[in-house]
Amino acid sequence: MWTSWVSEGKEVWDIVRVCKNPFGMRERCGTLKDGAGNRYETSEEKLRAFTAHNLITDPTEERAAVRQHRRPPSTETMTHIQHALKKTRNSSAPGPDGISWKLLKMLKDTEIGRAVIEDAGQVAERRGATRMLESWRAMKMVMIPKPGKDHTAVKGWRPIVLGNVVGKLAEKVVAIELQRHKELWHEQAFAGRKGRGAIDSVMLMAHIAEKHPQGVIVGRDAQSAFNTVRREHARHILRNHRWLRDWIHDWLAPRQFTMEVDGQVLGSVTMTGGTPQGSPLFVFFLRNH
């Protein structure tokens, strides 16, 4: 993008404006069409089109009502939450409730901040009947145009999912707990594993290539991978870990999304399958799919 702008002779302040508000100067979402040639013009029609392309909305069982059980989380859980909060980026966009990581860090030593973080710890531990609030599970999906794609096509737009950060804190603690159970992971799994990263996987591939010079390394990309996770499959994977099994089953229950494009809310929809994009728990289920 930078090269094309410079070659076009754009003014430096045009580039500055894009850097400050990258979504504000992108192509507008006009009439859309899908692979079958159907056209979508109104907000309601676009909502249906984007939903069908990006979300699973099949009928499924309803989530039971939330019951609160007040009990302080363990010191270990609070340590995990404080560590996870410290590692978050201040520049990350907030979810539907408007609370950002930066704001939560500013409030963490106040009475209300400590109460919110303690609530996240209770939910992460799933103490008694404590469950994640529906408001924490609410999400916003913002559709942005894919660079170099046909923006009159439904598939020419990419969904960016923004969740409420307090719910994400609880997810991060559960992700840490999953790390402890090595039997749930393949020994050569790298994504989502503590102490392992992209460099380690590249070194492993280099070692394999050196050992087998006539071999072929095959890469595989899962289409709409976030939509591949199913509650029943998750329960099966975690069948020997009761509290993790029950927590994940509840977390994968249907959740509400609002969908936006060009700063306009198209409407809301209920996602009944898959995991939210960007969740720290997703890589575990992708590896086990």
C-alpha cells in the first residue's frame, strides 16, 4: 500500500490521515453479490449475506440462565489474570461495551477495577454456578474490504471480530489451564503453546528438510477455520477434564453479534457454531479438529 501511494504522488498528509483512521478512507460497501449471482442492496440483505458467508447460525440448544455464586478466585488465578492483562496491547479496539484494555489497566487498582477483574477470575474458575455473563459474550463484527478483491462480492469483505475485554480475560486464564494438560496436545504442536513460537516451527521444518532432502513439505489452510469448532467435539476432547469440559461447552453456546460496515450497524445475528475470531482458545481447538 505504501509503495502504491508514493508512486501515485499522494500528499504526506493523506498518508497520515489513513494511518490515523485506516478504515475511514476505504471503499464504501455498495450493492453486493454472491457466487450464485444474488444481489444485496439493503442493510437487512447485506446482513443476511455476510452472516451466511461468515457465521454458523443453525438452530441449537439454548444457554441456561446465568446464576451468580460469589466466592473470591484463587491467588493463582488472580496472578494469571494480572499477567495476561499486562501483556495486552493498549492499541487494541474495544468490544461492544466500549471498554478497552487500556481503560481496564487504568482502573485495575481502583475498587471498581478490582471488582471487575475478580469477576473475571470467578468466571474463569467457574466456581459453583458462576458463568460468563451474556454481556461479556456479546461481540461486534466489522466488515472491511479485502485488498485487491472485488468489493461488490460478499466474499470480498473480511470480518474483524471485536469482543468485550473482560470476557477475554477469563478466556486467557482457561487457555493457560489448557497448557498444563500435555496429553491434550500433540508433542509437535506449536501454535498456542507456551515457550514455542514461529521460529521453533521454522527450525523444525529446516531440520526435517535437511534430514530428508528429497521430501516435500505440504502446507494446509483450513477455510473458515473459526467456524469448524463444534460443542459436541469439544466435549469429546475434554471428556476426562470435567470443569474444562463444562466451561468450554458453556463458552461455545450461541452468542449475539452486531454487524457493522462503513460505520453503520446492519443488525444483529446469533452465532450458533464455531469460535470468535482472535480468541486465545481457538488454536487449541483447531489443532484438535
